[in-house]
Amino acid sequence: MTALTHVRAPLTPPTAAQGEVRFVSPEERSRLRGEAASAGLLYVEVPTPPWIHSSPIGVTQRSRLRDVIDATIESALEAGGAASAGVSGFPDLDQSLSDQLFRARSIGASGLALYVPYLAAAGNLAGALDAEDSAVLRWWIAAASERPVRVLLDTANRRIGAYGPPTRLEMLLDVEPDGSADGRVDKRSGSSPADGDGAPADAEAPPFSARLQALAARVDAALAIATDEELGERLAAPQTRDFVAHEEARSCAEVAVPAKSPVVAIDASKNAGKSLFANRVVPLFPRREVPVASKAPSFAEKGGAFAASLDWRGFANELAVARGPKPLTIIERLFMSRYVPLLEAIARGEADDAARRTAEEWADNFARSYTEGFNALKITGKRPRMVLDAPQLCNQIARLHGAKSTQLVLVDAMRFDLGVRVHDRMCDALTSQATCTERLLLWAALPTNTPTQLELLAHGPEGLSSRPPPNDREDIGVRGRVSATLRRIRLGNRDLLKLDAVEARLRESGPPLLSRLDALADEVATVLAAHARSLSPRTLMFVFGDHGFRLQPGLGGTLDAASGGASPEEVLVPAFAWLIGDVH
């Protein structure tokens, strides 16, 4: 941990707004605010911590520094008349800042001037920001060196501690990949790793179980990992409940275990190492990379894409340590970039039973939390972006991209992983004829069936609190060959097109999960791509699902689908905005 020091970032070219980072006193603050306005910068002032808010499922918790900065910038942009963000919760800070700078330029600002107040109340008992907040602050300091951003830190922050980048576990342990000591001197004790507890170097090597026990003890000492019981006692204290759990989980999640270390050699199904790690919050699955399947769907992560088969152990690790209340953006990020790819690996037979249990436990916790918080969501009005918001989102994105007309297309029962496949196929089919301008994640209301979502689409957000008791019966819809045709339906004062192909195919058993999803995606993408080609240029086609489904394995395949529950697969659905025309 190091203290924040005064740093001035290099300036951007003269044609752009100058970026810098500096400490400012209360007297300088008002002067620099005027200078920022003269330079055409949008002044953003982060509120003083602690930042407390109620999550969408009714749990009060402390906000993270990133969430507070994003919310403050969005408020300043909205006050200046800028358009709303087209995408909810960018997984990457750079993408988020690029979108905010673009919208700032649309209202005449050349950049941002971000004032960060005294952060002591956001730190821990040691007087330091936690790992995540430190990483966010380091990122903003680095961003000021290449983006039109001025970061003004209150001078009192000189005394705040901040953590640097994480250190790999192999840098802390002088152990060779085969588990043997290499004769180097231990950096902490000064003794040779081969000597054990003072034993002569030429003594007989201890058995593997003893070396493994010693390794576990050194890992615990290096990472200061608490047992579940100890962690529960620490979390009971209100002063530490918010940051201790995140610190414990994050320190474990970021550990990179060497691919051939002794820990990797432990078989989770055996009893060899079970007692060593059973009560500790540690990664359960060693990381490794496997060849990428050529037809594996791509999932967005940090501005790029990765295949579901790359690192299922890493996905399971992060889901296993993601315990307790989490901000909405974290939940969505875990679902899109960890849970769904892990399900893909499980369906392919790559992941083991322990990973399957981890995915099931995370899904059960999600369903329980969303079910308990849904009634509070209807009363408080604090909610995520939902399926019922699709018309409003479509209009916002159309204004953002200068579309001349809009068209809503509802694909009944299109869950997230199916939507990703449809998106990839439409990209290949449309090439330069249309461009996917936005990809969003929407939440379905409970119960997750078609009648509920259509009713809320007709009545809007007011329908959440005023609608009659939910209808648990699924809409029969259209069957046969007609189901593969887009049909126009009337909801309130608006029309939309509805495709029933997925819902019709799910009413009977079929092949294994991945083959079934691929076949459904081929059919849906063909219909949507053909319709997109028939639209006039500068039309925004907003494609979204209303709810998802669950498929249970059967004899040699899968049974008919179930919907109406609160599992992640049923609640979280995709939405894609396609701008028609030769757009580059």
C-alpha cells in the first residue's frame, strides 16, 4: 500500500482539452472550477462519502467509487441536456468514459473536470481505499494522461492510502511448478524453501501432503484469508460489513495460480486436499486455457470478446467468491461474462461437477434475491432496465444515432445465450446492410411469462404497481409454420412485431442444449435478417426478448422448456438495436 503522491499527467495535443491530475486546496477549487468552464470542460463534483444507496432488490449497501463517479457524470450530462447513455453498465471503464465524452461533446463541452473530495470515509480502518476503489482511482489518473480529463483531488487525500496492482501468487511463493523448492532464499523468512522448518538441506524431502499443508499455510499468511466462521463474525460488525467481504473475495478472485502448481494437482473429487481448503474462501478451480470452439458464441468483456471455453475454472472461481449483496452492474456483469459462459462449458462437458454446483448455487441465490426484492421494487420504483422499458429505450437510441423511424421486434422466449447466437448470425448475414449500434441487458418482471411482459409493455412502468395479480399461465401463441412469421400486435397506443418461433419450438423435447440453441438461432436470425433488409435506410430495429426459459436434460437431449420462475436464464434477456443502411 502506498500513499497518494502529487502527479501531473502529460498534456494532450493543443487541439484537445488539456488533461491533468493535481491536488487542490479549498481556495483553489473555486478558481479551477471557473478555469474549467472557460476551457469548455464539463465540471463534475463527486459527493463526499460515505455513499449509501438501496439496491434494486431492497438491500441497503455502500456504493463503490466507480458507481458514484459514473452516476455523478451522468447527472451532470443530463443537467446539460445530453442524451441518455445507450447502454446500461459498460463492463469497461474506457468504454464508459468514451461514451460520456461523446455525449459531452454533443452539448459543447470539450472534456471533463472531475473533482474528488476527501475519501477518508470511503476507506477502511487502516486509512486506505480498498482494492477496487484504488484500481478505479489509478485508472482515472492514467486516463488523464491521454484523454481530455482533469482530475482534481482534494489536498487532504495526500494522507489516504491506495493499493497498487495485485501481485501474482507465484511472486510470493518460491515454489517450482513441480512442487519442489528451487533452493532460493525465502523473501520473508530468510530461510531456504528447501530447508522447511529449519531442517538441513540434505534431509529427506517431506511427503507431498506435508508440503501441501505448508503451502496452504503460506498462502493463508500471504493473503490473510479468514475462515467462513471468522468472516461471519467480522461481517457482523456494521463498521466492517461493507468492505471486508469485498476485500476478502477480491483478493482471492485476482490470484493467478500457476498452471502446474501442487494446488492444481488436487482432484476436487478426492479427499487428499479437502480438509486444507474446505473452510476457506479460495479459488476452487485452477485456471487453464483450452482450444476455442470455432462456433462458440462470443460474450462481451472489456471491450472485446471471448469464447465460453477459454477459462471455465476462472468463471467458477469468481462466481464462488461473489457472495453477499452486490451492485446491479456487478450482478449483470457476472451473469453475462461469468455465469453464461460457465453454463456453455458445462453443456459441452468441459466443466466438472464442482463447477456445476457453483453455477446452480449462484442461480439459486439470484432467484431468491430477485423474488424477495421484486415487491419492494414495485413500491420504491428503484429498478433496473426492464423489458417494459423497451419502447422508451428504442426512442432514446434512435435519437442518439439520428434514426428517422423505429420498429420494435419482440422475439418471444429469447433468453440471453440464444440472443447472443442470434446477434452473431445477424452480423454475418447483414454485413454492411445494417449495424448493431447498442447491446443491452433487460430484466423481466415476475412471473416471467409472455402475458405479464405484454401487459407491462402496454401500460408502461405504472403497470408495475397498478396491474392485477400476475397471470401464471403462459401464452399459447402461434404454432406451426406461421410461428416463423413476424406478426403485428397492438399494445396500448403502439404496434410491435412479434416472432413466436422460439416459444413454439420449446413446447416439445429436442436435442441437447447447445445444438438446440444453435438451431433456434439459425431460424430466428434468418427471419430477422430478411425483415431488416426490407426496411428503409436509417430505420432503427430494436430486437428484444420478453423472458427466458430453462431446459432440463432428458434421454439423449432436452425436455420441453419451463418458464415463469426467477432464475437468471428466465429473468435476464438481451436487446439489440440495429440501424439499417450502409453505416460504417
